[in-house]
Amino acid sequence: MQMELMKASDRKPIGKLPVVRNFRQIIESRDISLMNKEVYQFLNLYCGFIAHYNINGFKATYRRPESFAGVFIRHFDCEHRYFNGTYPCHEEPYRETGYTKADIKRELTCIVELHKELITRWAEQRQRDERHNIYLNLKKEFETQGFKLNCEACGNEYEVRVLKEGEDFNDFGIICCLFCGQQIKLY
Ligand SMILES: [Zn+2]
């Protein structure tokens, strides 16, 4: 049976279609894990994505900020080489929505257009934060710890790091306070 396009007055606004709403949610939250099956199928069939084993494989591929910003959204960025244009077959109705696949693709492209600059910056910041965390952890791991001193005589608490012939040295018999000269008990 041939499906006919609904009259324009019978259909809901394109932004209210479940497929568009879920896509917008993904873009606004920058979170591919929110993707439902309908969007997954729509993207696979009409938006030029490479085949994935299943929906979880798809989500895993675009989960990281650099993949989300650099690959996933670029399928809807007409200035990018990953952009997938519309073909004559996309002019067919999409389910019983009253819209064509091409209409929906254009709507998805508009949503990405609104967010792509912010998503690009967000991904850069996220990558920077990740590198900074790695740096902090490495720093903590490899940094030589100073020697904590607490002088009971003058009350100063401080930390010293002693290098002997370029090497860290902390094998002291006796140590005297740098401030008052009294001997400090080493524990
Ligand atoms: Zn002291």
C-alpha cells in the first residue's frame, strides 16, 4: 500500500517528532549515551555513518568528547567533509510523521549548526582538563617529597629537601633547626 504524505496541517511541528527530540537531547547534553533506537536507526540508514556492530558499539565510538565533536556532529556540518547530503531517496516519507527523511535530516543539521561552536570549545576544554589531571597525577607520583620538620623549640613547621651530589638525601643522623639551631627529633 502506498503511503501518502499527511497534509501539512495534520502533522506536528518537526521539532516535536520523537526522532528529532532525542537527537536534540543528545546534542544539547553532548551525551551520546542518551541515544535511543529510533535515532540510531535513522542515523545509520540516512546520515552516512559507518556501520557499527550495534547501538552500543555506536555509542562507544562517539562517547569521548573529541569523537563527539570531531566526528559525530560533523556528519551534520555542511562545511565538513563528513557531511552527508540528501539524496533523492531521502525525499520519501519517514514513517507516518508527515515529513520526509530529508526534512528530518535538515532539522538535525539545523540543531547541530546552533551548537557546533560551543561543542567544539567544550571538547577542547574537556581534553585540556583530562591532560591536566594526568599531569597532576604524574606530578604527584614522581615529585620527590620534602622532609617535614616540626621544631619543638621555636615552633616552626616547614619542609626541606636536601640534595647531596645531585641526589635526594634524607638519611640524617642528627638534624638541627634551620631557624633556631636546636636539634630536632627525627621520628
Ligand atoms: Zn627551631
